[in-house]
Amino acid sequence: ACAIKQMAISKLGDSLAESGSVYASDNDIDLVGEALPFSLKTIEGLLAEVPEHEGLLLTAASGFTQYSYVYVDFEALEIEQNQPQEARKLRLRAKNLYLRGRSYALRAIELKQDNFIAGLRQDPVTSLSVFSAHDIPVLYWFSLSWVAAIAADMSDMDMVADLNLVEPIIRRCLELDESFDHGALHTF
């Protein structure tokens, strides 16, 4: 019975992981913003049951990062001039959401490369050599969420000190497929 349950959850996870285009193509940004928290919590619930589901991990990573940028960080930017204390609270919330996205991406990465960040610190070329073009999306969302978390709280010097770890990841992705997502790596 447990195996059947795991298989059913995994199939549901496959469907949810592929449903991102439904959100991206919707022309009502408010509707999407109101629906995303429920979807993200559903994905987290499924990940509790199938913690190594690559598609769900990637969906969680990109989902939390995009939600934070569009619905939290952007709001902080809009109110920063008139409400700096509220903007600071929103930026810290955005940072936490970005880090949540990064942690899901890291879980997916570590399915292939244990102790990824430690390996990146010691020898980025060797650590990144195991990744192929198939891995670019998770490496991209990992990097993007990490940099966004740093940008959301530049006073966190431990995080700022890690900024140099992102460049070798993006360089590796460029080596593998510089046309990824219509040039997103070049923009990054």
C-alpha cells in the first residue's frame, strides 16, 4: 500500500511540476498571486511524501523565487520611499522566501552532488563538472534565488561573501547551453 501511495503522489507531483505554464500564461496577475501560496504549500506537502522528486523540487525552487520577486520584493520597492520600515520587513520576508526556493534547488542539486556548496567552495570546476545541460534549470534557479536573497538583505555579510560562488555556476551553465531560456544566462 505504501508503494502505491508513493507512486500516486509521484504521478501527482509530475503533473504539478508541469503545470507552471498555466500560471505563466494567465493574464490576471492578481489571480495568480492569490493562487500561488496554496500551490506552493501543496507542493511542499507532496515533497514531504516524496522528498527526492526532482520535478517538484525544481517547481518549488522556481515558484518561491518568482513569488517572492513579483509579490513581495516588488511591493517593498514600491513602498520604500514612503514606508521604509514596512519595506524593510517585506525585504526580509522576500529574503526568506528566496532562501526557501534556494533550499529546494539545493536539495535537487544534492541528489546528484553531495555537499554541493562545500565542493563549490573548494573546487568549483570539479564540483560543477558532474552537471549536464539537463541540470541547467535547477542550477539557474539555485543561483537566481541565492543572488536575490543577497540583494534583498545586503547587510547579511555572510551571504554577501558567498556572491562569488554563483559566477562559476552560471559559467558552467553557459558552457553547457548558452541559449538556455532564450538567453536568460546572459542576462543573469
